Amino acid sequence: MDEYDWAVQEAKGWLNVTVAWDGGRQVVEVYDPVRLAQAVADETARLGLFTARRLLVVPSVTRENIESAISAIAGKDFFDHG
């Protein structure tokens, strides 16, 4: 993605990211706190619940924040469970 694409994603406040490593691949839902609160409110109003399989919340949806967060959780078994 170029700078414009990242600016759009940061404004949206969420992004699905595929993380790949030697042991496999996982799709991670990345949200900023404001957009996550909106998604939770919308889905609980509509469905009565909110679920997320692989959820990562960062201060803002930027490449730097996502890469830093994934590096921080890579060694903590975040990707080792279903």
C-alpha cells in the first residue's frame, strides 16, 4: 500500500491484515479504539453480540503501529491458538 492507501485506512480506523510466518498465516482484525467501540455498538444493536476471532487494537491504524504491535505479540503465542 502507498501513503494514500495508509491514510485512508487510518481514517477508516480498521483493517484486516494477513500475518505470515514460517508456521502459517492468520488474518488479524486491526482497529483503533474509536472504530472498535463503533463496531461493537453497531453489531450488538444489530445482532445482540459482537465477536472477533483475532483482534488487535492499536492507537491508530498506521503501518508503524501495526508492525510494532505484531512484533510485540509474535513471541506471546497470539498466533498459536485456533
